[in-house]
Amino acid sequence: MQSFLLFSPEVASARAAGKPIVALESTIISHGMPYPQNVHTAREVEQVIRDAGAVPATIAIIGGKICIGLSDDQLELLGSSPDAIKVSRRDLAYVLAQGKLGATTVAATMICAALAGIEVFVTGGIGGVHRGAETSFDISADLQELANTSVAVVCAGVKSILDIGLTLEYLETHGVPVVSVGQPAFPAFFTRDSGFKADFQIDAPEEQAAFIRTKWQLGMAGGVVVSNPVPQESAMEPYEIDTIIQQALGEASERGVSGKAVTPFLLARIKELTGGRSLSTNIALVKHNALVGARLAVALNQTAA
């Protein structure tokens, strides 16, 4: 296992010194935002984490290695390479064995973070149960990973392109706690309130850490969703974004877009239909998640045995 892991000098130094580390995914760079905003945002997010007292570890598959922490050149490579493969659990071994360039999804980043001993992972939004899943069976591998892999995932909920109610039901069935920060409502990525409640509201990072540490000390493996709403000033209006999402979903269906291609298509189309405002919201929420995730990592680090 360790032979596949390649730590950046910054992350290796943090590990040796026992500093808190925060994992970051790379599909948000390769598939979630256009170039060059993706690379610029990745660097800004990393700096938010440093400024809050933790060390960022952006994860990607490069040259047959799981890279834990990326250099500027590696970030540029991911952000500007159209052939980067979107890597989930199913794809991880293939991309490593073939020596291909891979950007890790939520599921794959959780796996790699756990292998590297990193307890906190920050992303934009997790995957979930897709609309129409009762006939398509289209359910993100992120949810099963949350059920199995002991990493806390800080996110802005799930994108409202998904079936949020069924996503929360799936998480409940598999025993994955959903925590909200600053409000009882579970957020819906572009908007602050999905119309559903989280299981628990825990605002202070020290209390979040105590809850998560207690879960794992009880021998209850699996992740925790820490849902953090987009800042009010950057949130979109629910009616507006719902209307646009319905249009984008219809276009995806008409064009036969399916599988892994659905989310990147929808995000790109939503960006076009909102005149770029959805991208601004996306960037704002990721930075806010980075701050909450870094504070959680610091608090968890202080409770480590």
C-alpha cells in the first residue's frame, strides 16, 4: 500500500511534525471548473487551509502514484489536461496500474486519504442518488464510500441536480451521520436550504471533533458528512436555480448524456445559463468549506490519541 503513496514535501513534513492535514479532491480541478479558474481556485483553497493552521493535501493519480499533496506544476497539469480520467473506487487500481493521469472523486479521495492517515476531507458537494434512480439505479459511489471509509467529509451538501431526499435516506440506511454547521437545514450546494434537515446541528469545531472521535472510538467505521451552507452573500435563489437545473436536466436527457458525464455536463450548462454566477457560488462555497474543514482538522488533531 505505502509503495503507491507519494507525499509532497509539505505534506511529508506535516506528517513528521504531527500537524493537522486536510485532504482535497482533484476532480473539482479537472472536471468541476474551467481553466484557468480551476487552478487559481485550487491554490486559493489550499491557502485558506494554511491560514487556518492546517496543511492542504490535494490528491491525484500521477505516474502510477497516489500523490498526496501537489506541486504547482502538478496542479497546472491537472487543470489543463482534457484527458485526465475521473477516478472513483472502480477506476483507482486501473489508473494506477496503467500509469494514467487521474483526478480523484469524493469516493477515491476518501480511500486515498484513509490510506494516508488523513481524517478530514474538504470538497464542494458530495454525489448522491440521481433523479430517476428508481429506474436507472444511478447512485453515486460516494455514498457507499461514506458508509465504509472513516473520513469526515466537509461539503456544501449535495447538488440540487440530485434527489436530495433519497440521498439522505440512503445515508441514514447506511448509518452515516449528517451534521450541519450554523443551521439545522441540510444545504443544497448553490442554495443554503434544501428543504430537508440534517441529523444534528454542531457548530463549534471542537464539538464536531468530539462527536466524530467518539463515533470512531466506538468502533463504528464509516464517514461523517459535515454539511456547511454556502455563505449568504454568495447563495443563489432556489426558484432560479431549480428552473435552470430542470432545463439542463432536460437537455442532458435529449443529448443522451449519462453516467460520469452527467455532472460535468450539468455544471457547465448551469454556468452558461446563470451567466457565470454559479461558478462564483461554487468557488465561494469551496473556500468556506476549506475554512470549516481546516478548523475541524485542527480540533481533531488535538483529540488524537
